[in-house]
Amino acid sequence: MATIESVRVVMAAEGLDDLAHVIDGDHANSTDCLVVTRRDDAWVTFSTDERAAVVDESVRTYPSESEALEDFLVLLRLKGLLRDLQRERDLERAERREIHPDAH
């Protein structure tokens, strides 16, 4: 059963805590962010865009905190994988520029 504390521990251990996220807090000004929070009688996960607006297509609703946190962690891991792939691509591009500085 996932708890907020257990998710934070996993995030730190896996190097995901530097990704934009909000766990059960105010996301009003959080841009390009993954959010898990309580709304009414349910827990929800969703993403925000570059204007901090909720991306409607990303909203998922769960009956329990644990289920929402488990989904949040899966989504955060995917976001981390994308970050790592982008870093790798950028590094490869930089290396190519060093080897062939006149190539476009």
C-alpha cells in the first residue's frame, strides 16, 4: 500500500524528486507538473501545462489514496525516463558537434 511518505522515499531513491510535481498540495502555479491530490471524495492524478492549467485528458480518478499514489509514481517514472532520454540525446548531439563542428 502506497503512502505519501513511501512515494517520497522511492522518488528520492530513484532520482525522481527533481521532476516538477505536487503531492496533495496547491498546484495553482505549478507549470509542466505532475499532480496527485484529493478532490471531493476521491483522489486524482493529472498533469499541468506550461500555463499551469490542468490538462483535461490527463485527469484520472481513484477511490483510494494508495491507488492514486501508485499511478502517480508510474507516471513520474515515465516522466523521468523521458527526461533521461532527452539528456542522452542532447549529450549525443553535443558530442557530434565536437567531432564535426562544421556539420549542421
